[in-house]
Amino acid sequence: MIDKIAIFITGGTMDKVHDTKTEGLIFDPNGKSRVPAILRQGRSRAVRQEILFQIDSLNMSSVHRDKIHQAVIDAPEDYIIITHGTGTMELTAQYLDGKVGEKTVILTGAMRPQSLGRSDAGFNMGGAMIAVQTLPPGVYGIMNGHIFKARDLRKNTETGRFDN
């Protein structure tokens, strides 16, 4: 089944790196994603990866969500992981819910960039890889070791995690 998984990369904290000029967090100026490094570190077999765009999810619009939806629908794979910023992950999950046919779609991200270490990116990606292969068709969020149906996905900004 592993060869039937696609990962669509949309940006978010998982993919950010430290910018030494501004001392802030940015996306790699060369357009590279951290997802391949996360998969290598987990010794995960290759899956198809495609960068749809790299933005902070707080800047995501309906145009971006339409592009994600179209990529899911057009994908030959039935098992899809979407890396996404945590700020609006729930909005995208709810937008896709009921619109993906018989595909299993998992949204995941990170609260801390993978490039900075001590990140939850690898843990969340590992959870997403297992979940996409075992959950029935539908849209889910995988964060902090928990599975959330799209309608139940909520970020708790006070605790900095996703909770039931």
C-alpha cells in the first residue's frame, strides 16, 4: 500500500526554516520542503510528494483550498497526506470533508519547525503515515498522537496542541 500514498505539501510551520537576516521563520528560498528529510529520518519508503504551494496557513484562501481539493480529486492514489499549517488546518479539513469520494485524506503539521529540532513534525508525520493506511475513507487530522475527524479538529491556542 505504501506506493499508493501521495503527500501534498502546502507549507505551514513544519516546512519553515530560520532566516538569519530577519531572525524570523521563512520557507526555504529555493522552494525545498522538509518533508523528504522527515521521511528519510523515519526510514520511510518513498511515496509520491508534490509541493502545491508553501504558505503560512493563516494566509490560505478559498483559492488555495480549491487547489488542494483538485489535487486530491485528480490524484491516482487513494491515500493522501496533506502537510498544512496548524493555524487553519481545521478549516481546510472541514472544507474537504464529504468531497473526497472513497479516498482517505489526512491533514498533519507541526507546532515547531522540523529544521529547528525538538519538533513534533516527525511524530505527526509518522502518525499520518500509519493513519492513512488504516483509517476508512474520509478526512481526518492527525496531531499530537490523536486522530480527529474533520468536524472535530480544533487547535487549542492556549495549550499549543490539538485536543478533543
